[in-house]
Amino acid sequence: MKKQIGFGSLCVQEPEERRYTRPHQLPIYAASSFAFDSIEQGMEVFLGNQPGHIYSRFGNPTIDAVAEKIAQLESHGLQMEASGLLTSSGMSAISTLLLGLLKSGDGILTQGNLYGGTTALFRDVLQPLNIRFHAANLIRLDQVEQLLKEHKDIRLLYYETPANPTLDCFDMAALAELGHKYNCIVVADNTFATPYLQQPFQFGADFVIHSTTKYLNGHGNSTAGAIVGKDKGLMQEAVLPKLKLLGTNCNSWDAWLIHNGLKTLEIRMERHCRNARHLAQWLDQHPKVERVNYPGLPAHPSHATAKRQMKDFGGMLSFELKGGLEAGKQFMNRLKFCTLTPTLGDVDTLVLHPASMSHISVPQEVRRQYGITDGLVRISTGIEDIEDIIADVEGAIG
Ligand SMILES: *Cc1c(COP(=O)(O)O)cnc(C)c1O
């Protein structure tokens, strides 16, 4: 019989681990630290000679399992291995990776129509640290090469494809080839496409980042990010130390929610794509719609590029309503079934009017430069019955 301990001690004591039960599903390790059997074992784990966990900011069984799953998905079917890290958000995935790879005096080459938070990070956080960025139209490979030639400081090429909210797609293989020719590390934000639709590693990227908040979780109930790299050494020596010291690690609960979401990624993406294609075709015929941006439509300028590097055309689309700002606002207010929200990639249909929501504080001329016109509406097509989505959009267009 075990020695009787005091009531207070019993309150504090952890139950003995039940080694005879094996959970069928990934458990949530809410532990902030991990115990060692002996000082010798502890030393081996600290030295990295033996697998094991130390402290959850450095890694944790739940978090690591999900990071590894995302790395496997990004490299699935490719002749390569990748390693992954989970972070507290998509933004922290980007900041951790870039602070791990770049130093003062280094430059970034990227596109003008990046996710708004990423542009602000480059401008307000990295630029004051003397990590400058140059924006180009990444469709124009001649402009990209010109900038790479002119600015010797550029060490990293960073892209998002399809781009927000016009769904322009960039030739990933050509960008990686140019980037590598000028000694740049190539980083892809694969949030919009997910590894189901495209694997930037297949087209030469060195790192892939995700806001898992979007499609990978898919249910709108977790905020997190992921960094995946094919150079294990760089991940271990350049990226992981920054994650540990900046404290940008994910937590087990969010990791677990991503894990739940990932199980249905393939079937969700199939349905997202099918619904978006139907909706795009329907909108394309509508007399009050000026233009539809969906790479799956043969008339979209990026159709050929998307077809070459994507398995399908994704769940995101945008369209231009005739009637400008007022038409856009009226449309939003008339929606009953779809939700007005700035996020994307959830199972339900989400609608954003950039001119009055995400880009409200961006001057009109700047917005227009990136195709964000007043009547532009962005839809993250959900997996509901397409008839219900179309009926709501039809009613809102009026
Ligand atoms: C949402 C998003 C981010 C930022 O991710 P958070 O999880 O909100 O921090 C970065 N890139 C893209 C393309 C996004 O859509």
C-alpha cells in the first residue's frame, strides 16, 4: 500500500500515468514542463542525444505531433523531408521565421498585395530594424529580376499565391529559380491554397508558412500558425531558437483543434473548391456583376498558372459589383445566410467588403492600385449546400 500523504499533498499530486490505456486520439498535453527519471536522462535530453521534452515553450507532444503532420502534408509525395514548428498565430510564424533568417541590412522582395498584417509587419517592425522590403508585381518576372539585380541587399523572396483579394497567381517555379539565382531564400505563405491544393516545395520554395487559423483548422475556433522548412539544420539552428526566445510557440489546445480540423482537410477542400467554382460561374453570368476574380474561370489572367501548379482552384473568390461603394455596402447588409467577417477558410461562407472593412483606412488610390475597388466583395466559400449560398448572394445583389 502507498504511504498515506496529506490532504493538501493529495490535492497537488498528479495521478499515476495509466500506461495500460492508449488513447485512440491525440491527447492534449497541458503540461508546461516534463519530468526526468534521472539526472543522466535529463542531461541526455537537454543535450539533444535522446528524444524527449523539457518545457512546452520548446516543444510538447501535442504541438509537435501536429507540426510534424503539417510538415508531412507539405512534403507528401515529394522526394524530400520537411520539419515543422507551430506558432501562436500566422503572424508569429512569419515574424519568427524572418527574424530567424534575416539580420540588419538584409532585404526582402515581395508583392504589393500581401496579407495586410504581413505588409504592416514588414513596414512597422522589420523596417525599423533595418530589414527593408521591396514590393514588385510578381507576375512580371522581368521586374523581379531587375530588382534582384539592383538591390544586392535582398536575401529573401516572399510570396503569397493566390494573392488577396484578386486571386492573382504567381509562377512559383520561376520565382524560386530567380530567387535562388540571386542567392535568396524563398518563402511561400500557403494559407490560401493549403498543401491539398499546392505544395510550394514542389516548386522550389525553401520554407512554407501558414496561418492555420484559416483552412487548416477550418472551423474558426483556433488561432495559430506553422513554419515548415526543408533544411532541418536551419530549422533547428536558426528558426527554433528564435521561437523559443520570442516565445511565439503554439499551445496544446490550439494544436489539438488544428489536428481535429486537419482530419477533414481533403474533403473540406474538395467541397470548398466545387462550391466556389459553381458560385463563380453563377456570378459571372449576373448582369449586376462587373467582373469575377476566380482562377478557375478560363478568363482569369492567372488561369493557366493556377492550372499548372494547383490541384483545383480553391475556395476563395472576389467579384466587382456594378454601383461601387454603395452597392457593396448594400450587398453586405442584405446577406442573411452568409456571415460578414474578415477571416477565411472556415466551413461556413464568409463575406468581406474590403473597402469598408479590411482596407477602410487605406486611401482609395492605394487600394485601386492593388485591384481593391469600391464594389469589390470577397467570398470565402463554405461547404454548405451551394443552393443556399447562391440564394443568399442572389437576394443580396437584389
Ligand atoms: C490570416 C493570414 C495571415 C495571418 O495569420 P493570423 O493567424 O491571423 O496571425 C497571414 N497570411 C495570410 C495569407 C492570412 O490569410
